[in-house]
Amino acid sequence: MTSQIPPPAPPETPTAQLGFRLWPGLLDAAAQGDLLAEVRAGLEA
């Protein structure tokens, strides 16, 4: 199986764009076990 998942298309709604931009940071935070802290920081920003 050599098929690859295509990159997601840029979202069109402001909320989706925010999540789209934050996604790499959320992945890093989840890897470090700080996902909730990152979400809280994002909501407070």
C-alpha cells in the first residue's frame, strides 16, 4: 500500500482557519502531554 493521504484543503470559516493554523502546535503539545494546557492558552489568547 503506497497510497498517501492528500493534504487537507484550506478551510473557509474563521473558526476552521484558526484550528487549521493551530493544528501543528496541537500535535506537538499532545506529543508532550500538554494538549489541555495548549487548548486553554489558545482560548485565552
